[in-house]
Amino acid sequence: MNTAAMILNQTSDRRGANGGLWIPDQGDGTYRNPVIAADYSDPDVIRVGENFYLTASSFNCTPGLPILHSNDLVNWTLISHAVKNLPHARYAQVQHGCGIWAPSLRFHHGKFWIFFPMPDEGIYLVTADDPAGQWSEPHLVQQGKGLIDPCPLWDDDGRAYLAHAYAASRAGIKHQLRVCPMAPDGSKLLGEGKIVFHEPDKHPTLEGPKFLKKDGWYYLLAPAGGVTAGWQVALRAHSIYGPYEDKIVLERGDTSINGPHQGALVDTPGGEWWFVHFQDAGIYGRIVHLQPVKWEDGWPLMGNGGAPVMQFQKPAAGRDSIIRVPQISDDFDSSRLGLQWQWQANHQDNWASLTARKGWLRLFCLPLPAGVMNLGSVPSLLLQKLPATPCSVATRLDFSGLRPGDKAGLVMMGEDYSCLAAERTANGIRLVKASCHHAFAGNPELIEAETGCSGDSIQLQIEVDGAGQCNFSYGQEDQSFISIGKPFPAAKGHWIGAKVGLFGLSSTAGKSGGRADFDYLRFA
């Protein structure tokens, strides 16, 4: 059993709000980790008054930079995205593992700021007066390859600084942190700055710095040791450029929480301190945990004696808050896509419609891009994160609008993927179960099983067990589901977990096909 399954099986499953399968709020003044049982990688969190806001990496998926809101650091809801499409033409094609890496979210001078890296292009900035409203177009702060994980700090004298790390895959550096002077409006860096910490023997793969000033100390919170087996380091100095001393403030210990690091130190209105971080959970991506923090001798010690907690008293700020989880299921009753949905690349609004047929999502069958052999390089896949818990996901597909050569269906996407689709042929509709291994390498999709299909619609379902094993099935209205094809082990993507979703495609190169209508996508 994988690590995530071990963690999530330690306590019983509770079904609840917004179709959630994992409810962190226990309803008795306590919570259990993870507080978000889905792939919100590299989370950063701020408090503004009595409200908490979170953003996370989104890589090649659009819209990007999800914004979540909470009143208590435990119950979270998606409220917007800060970036509609990525600011570079190449992201019209799928660029797995590229795009938006670890961002930093801040509130300064009455507005919200997100600095985010694109490791092949540079460091960008977006701002907003309302985090649930319109964000500015991305502004390039600093061009450069391999610059990652930026975080700003506005000092008491009005001067501004930006800390960042380096991506070994682009810069050949993986354990240095740099601090640069920055224009107070965030428009540009003002000099080369200084490498403020570099001790590779002690803290290899140092990255993800988060800047904080407290009680006369400058702090850089930075994860070290790698995603799956690392630890959280606190650095502090009396000068912005150091020298910084270091202390490990959170590590796995004898718990099942591997690599507890990369996140945000945040306070509550009542003066409590908490640390929000991720855990790498394999096919489920990087799930989000919450640790209590005590300041001792000027150091933020996290969890229980420096080890992660699985269950704890909720922050006092939200003892009476409503139980919520980020949205997943969707009945397509709105005129806009739910915020849980993302495309695999930069998208266009005319790829889908929620108004052409009330209560249904219509996907237009776009042509397979030239030279593409499988779904891994198709921009118009509409996907969402896989909840890190056993579940089933089902949809109803009306395939009457498919033209010859079109296909549409349900997919479990990753470096390996499997899908169940209705395909219109010269002899009518056939239902096809197909899989592809090493999809990102361009391998062809292989058909495992197929069967004829009558009528105008079909229900499609994937049942996912605690280890991520997926069983596909289909059924007509009010009939039992029929299993089809072999069980499929879900696979993670490039820096992201497995994703599940819908698609409609035309096999005619350069020519759009018909349409596929989906009544719902529901988790249970």
C-alpha cells in the first residue's frame, strides 16, 4: 500500500460537504491531516484580517494559480484562479512539468500579490484588489532560466527584496538561496543581490524559500533534502543578507508523513502560529497538511516536538466554522465551469459550452494535434485532481452529436493513462477501453476491449481503491454497471498527481468534429 493510502486508512472515511470524500474537520474542535486531500502542490498561505488565502503550483494546467479561502486553515474552498493562460506561446501545446512552479502569495499596501516562477522563462508577478476577482496580466519581473520559488519581503524602511532558489534541471544548482533588492512595486529586480545560504553537505536540494520578519529577525523558511524524504529548515539572521543560522524545525521522525516541508508560516488573529505544508503522496500528488507552531528561543518549532501531527485541536480562529472541502463533483448547472476544472495547456473559451444545452457540459470534438499519438499531448482534455481516498467517479455521456471518427469519454490521466470512450464508426457507436503506457514519450494508445453500444447515451464509471487501482465500467440508465477491460493502476503525471476528467476528439486532422454532452461528473 502506498504512503497516502496508509495515512488515509488510519481513520474512517466520512462523506460530506460539496461531495467531499475526505473531511478534515472532525466536528468536535479537532482536525485530521491532510487538511486538503488533493494535489495542491507547494502551498503558500496568508492571513488578511480573519480570512486565510492559499495558492499553489499549477504547472502546465490552465487556468493556473488556484486561489482557495478559509476561515480556519482547515476548511478550504476554491474561489478563483489568478492566471487564465500561461504567458508564453509555447503553452498552446502541452508542456508537462513546465509552467507555474511554487508561488508566493502576499498582501501589501491594500492589494494581493503573487510572485510565481516559470523555470524556463523567469519570475512573474500578478496582483489583485480582490483575490476572488480579476487579477492583472502576468508581468515579467526577471527573465532567466532556472529561477524558481520567489518570495518577496517589504522591509520596515520601505525597501523591497526577493528571495529565490534555483532549479537543478535548468540551472545546474539545487542548494543555494539568493536574496535580491527589488523595486517596491515589484516591477523588477535592482541588482544581483547575494547568495545568502549554501551548505549542500548539511541541506542538499534547498529550495522553496518563504520570507518573514519577526521581532527583529529575518527568517527564510526553506525545505531541504528533496520532495519525498526531506525536512523543513528555518534560517534566521539580523541582516537581510545574513549571515543566516539554520535549524531543522520539522521532519518525519517515526511518522508516516514523508518529506514534510515546502509551505507557509502563518498566524491567526488570536496570535497562534501554524505551518501549512505538503506531503508527496505519489499518484495523489502533493496533499496539504497543517501543523501547530510554537516559538521557542526565536525558532518556529512545528508539529509535536518537530514531527508532524495526524490529528490536533483546530485553530481557535475557526472553532465554529462551516465544514467545507474544495469542490470536486459537478452537475454542470452553472453557466461557467466549476473552479476545480483545468485544461492540459492554454485553452480557448470555445472548446466547451455550458449554455448550449442547459444542465449539460458540451465539449466540442477538436482534432487531434498533428503528430500526436495519444491523449497525453492533447490540450483540450478537461481534468481535475484525483481525491486522495478510495472513490468512484461517474459521468453520463450523450454521444448522439458525435460525427464519424469522433470519440468522447472518461479518462484517468497520468504518465500512464486509461480511458473509456464512445466512438462513432461507419457501423454505429462502439464503446472502447484503451490504455497508454509512457504516454508523455509519445507511445500509441492500445485498445484493450470494445463492445457495441445502442441508444443515445451511456454511463461511464471508474472505481478507484486505496492503492489507486482503477476499474472501468459502463451501464445504461437504471441498469447495473458492467466491467470492461483490465484493472488499471493510476499513474502520476510530471510533478503532479493523477487527474481524472472528460474529453471529446475528432480523428480528422485539422478539422473539428461533432459534440459530446456530459450530464454530470460525480464522485462518491
